[in-house]
Amino acid sequence: MEDLFKKFIYTGVGWISVTTDRFKKVINDFISDGKISEEEGKRIIDDLIKNTETKKDEIETQFGSVVDKIIKSFSFATTAEVEALEKKIAELEALVAKKSTEKTTTKTTAKKTTTKPKPTTKKTSTKKTQKK
């Protein structure tokens, strides 16, 4: 989608460039024919370039606003949001790795320090048989 927007912008810039070139040619033809003076032609071309730059800036601003609205309507994550999530994931992975290491160390230590209980022997009761 971003590629489509870039193509649109480039097309607009190209159109403005072609139009400006044609306009300059027409003004130069008027100067050659003596219909306007060279100073007037230069002033007209300078005004056109100035106005074109102003309009270009306005269009870019408006286009940027439209793109921002479109992006917000699709709920895309911003670069800052993605970076914040990546940072949080890295922190959580480090915490999980630390906890995993602690459990392994604790189990190893617990096994070494505990003694096995002695087996208990079951006492059997010995009854003397009574003689009758």
C-alpha cells in the first residue's frame, strides 16, 4: 500500500515537472516573439516555480494527513509501538532465562544438601504362644 502512495506522489511530481517545463517553453516562445520582455518572462517563471513549490508543500501535507488517517483506520502498529514491544519481549526473555537458571541451580543445590532418610524397619511383634 505504501508503494501505491509513493507512485502517486511521484506521478504528481512528474506531472508538475512536465507542466513547468512546457510552461517555461511557452514563456520563452513569447519572449522570442517579442510578446513579453525577458524580465517579465523571468518574473513569470520565478512566480510559477515559487507557487509550484508552495502547492507541492501543501499537497504533501494534505497527502500525509490522508495517509495518517488511513493508517489509523487500519490500526497498524507504529514503529515506536513495535520497538516498545520488542524491548518488553527482550526483558521478559531475560527474566525467564534468569528464573530458569535459578531453578536449575536450586535443584542441584537441594539434591546435594539433602540426605536420604534411613529406611525404617517394620517391627514385627513376636507373641509367645501360650500353652494351654
